[in-house]
Amino acid sequence: MDWELRTAYMLTVKEVKNAKGPKWYGDGKGLYLKVTATDTKSWVFRWRDKASGKLRDMGLGPVTILSLADARVAAQDAHRIVRGNGDPVAKKKIEKVEEVVALSKNMTFDQAAAQYIATKIEPESKNAKHVQQWTNTIATYASPVIGSLPLDEINRHHVLAILEPIWTTKTETATRLRQRIERVLGWATVMDLRDGENPARWENYLDNVLPSPGKIKTVKHFESMPYSELHEFLKDLRQRPATAARALEYTILTAARSGDVRGAQWDEINLKTKTWTVSAARMKMKREHKVPLSSTAIKLLENQKGEHEKWVFPGERGKNCLSNMAMETLLRRMGRKPITVHGMRSSFKTWCQEKATKYPDEASELALSHVNSDATRSAYAKSQLIDIRRKLMADWAKFVK
């Protein structure tokens, strides 16, 4: 390859089309066609830095976007900068920053949402349906109200105008929509596209205006206990020596289904990694479920050691696991009916929606082992968000301690 700058044009359109690699083809005046071993072609401007005497390169773009004629014009522009003792690479970076700043000053919510979905949600998701849910809810409910508004003009009145019409009729959708708007606006703040309060924040903000989702959502099958009462309830529960009491406490700490807890076996639990792995065969949705265990849950399990070689929570005669009515009977004896064991999961979910808003909704859905495509983000089921859920469950245990 001729490393010196030619002064006359050398390449033709046909030669560019037929060029094979790996090879560099000089066109003259600092313009080169770079062809890789897989015949990917791109334009490069090359010049000798006057200060260091070294050859430097600046990519101009791929052949699929930049024609030979356009590449020559771009190389000429770069050559003029070099002749004026400038740096074309530095100038290109400055122009890019200025372009982004200029665009960001007028960026609308729809534009921000599209960019957030493309740069954050899509890379993290392995399921196109999850991305589509984001796009659809924003397009359906948020865009008609704030889609065309500049980011720095959006306030709580706009957010309430979006949420109030569906807050009591489509509570689950409204809750997730609020979280998504909050995340988009949070991204915008980090990117210096807006300042001030996030108008979609729930805790100590919108919770002062909108009814609690847990109190307006109709519970069809299972009565739940307000999460604010769980601390006192657990104090009472821990005074009871029965195995059913330990199983119920473990159920609350793990947000697990009662059947999964009753059937818990020691070979499913790894005290070193603080993880409980329930096999697919035992799960309602027939998928293996990993449960990160808080320090409180680990202490409970350590105290259960020696009760039975197989079952974590053995039945009265020790031959089988705890009976399916043991925890419900305990609740009745404690005067807590119509509260149900399964309802404790609803208590956890409501706490997540109202108090643990820093965690994504996917984390609580996976903690509850919801993996059907309508009620959860099945895109996350493979990784199960263990690290995030471990922090979530630690905060939950601390809250109800």
C-alpha cells in the first residue's frame, strides 16, 4: 500500500464495487477505500500530523452510505482543515456534540421515550413483546397528552391527566405506565435534558394525590394484609413455636407460594450462596425458580436445621412435609381471618409498587414467579434478575423485621 498521499484521483465506481479484501485502495488526496477480509468496505481519510509526523486516520463512513463522489467531498473538507493546521477528528467530535445539544434542547417526550427504549429497554430485553408493551402503553396513554411536549415543560398536571382516567379502572396498566413515564423522565434528567422534580415519582409525591393501587385493586380470591401491619404481625408470629409459624414467616420473607414453601427440601437450599432453587417439577408454571434469600431468611433456615433430614418444614409426624392447611389454620387461631397465606404475596406486591419504586416492576414479578406473558416480563425469566432481586428481598426483610 502506498502510504504517501496521492494528488490525483485513482479509483472508479466499478473498481470500488469490485474491490476485494483485506486491502486498502488509495484514491488520492488522502482518501482510501478500506476493504476487510469479509469484503466490508468503508472510506478513510488519512493524513500526516504535522506536530508528531505520524499518519492518522479518520473514518468517513461505509460505502453503502457514502458514494465515491461523496467520499471525495468529505475528504476534501477534511484536507482543508489539515491545511489550516486543524484536526478533522476533533472538529467532527465537536460538531457531533453541538448537534446533540441542539437537538436535545427541543427533544419531546416521544423522542426521549423512543431513545430510552432503543438504548436501555431493547438491549436488556430478550423478548420483543416486552419492548412492544413499553411502546404500546406510552403510545396509547402518554403520547396523546405529552408526546409532543418538550421534556422540560412536562409537569405533574400532565402526568395526572394521563393517569387519572385509568387509575381506578385499569390499575395495573396505570401503575406500570406511571413507572415507565418515571423512568423515561429519569433518563432525561441524567442526560441533562430536563431539571427538577420527576413528576411521575410515586413515593412522597403522587402517592399524596392518587389512591394506593393496593387499596383500589379488586382482590378476587385472596384477602391480603396491609403491608404496614406485617411488622407487628411477625412479632406475634415469632412468639409461636409451631413449625407452621416458621413456614409462614418464611413464606412472607420469600414472597413464595405456600405449596412451594411447604414442599421445600434441604437439597434445594444453598446456605453459602443464599439461594433457594425450586425445581420446575414443583413450580406452578413448570419453570425452575431461584429465590435469593435475605439474611433473615437464612437465620430462620439455620434454626430449622436438624428438624428433619429431608423437609425444611416437616409435618407433625415427621414423615411428610407440612399439611396444606397448617398455615391457614394458624392464621385463624391468631384471629387473622379472612387474611389468607396467599394474600401475603399481594402484600409484598403492593409494597413493591408503593415503597420499593426504585426497583423495576420485572423484579417483583419474578420474585412472585409470575412468568406468563400477560402478567410479567418473560424476557427476564432466563436471567431472573438475581442480583436486583437479592437487594429487593433484603429491603423487604428489613421492612417487615
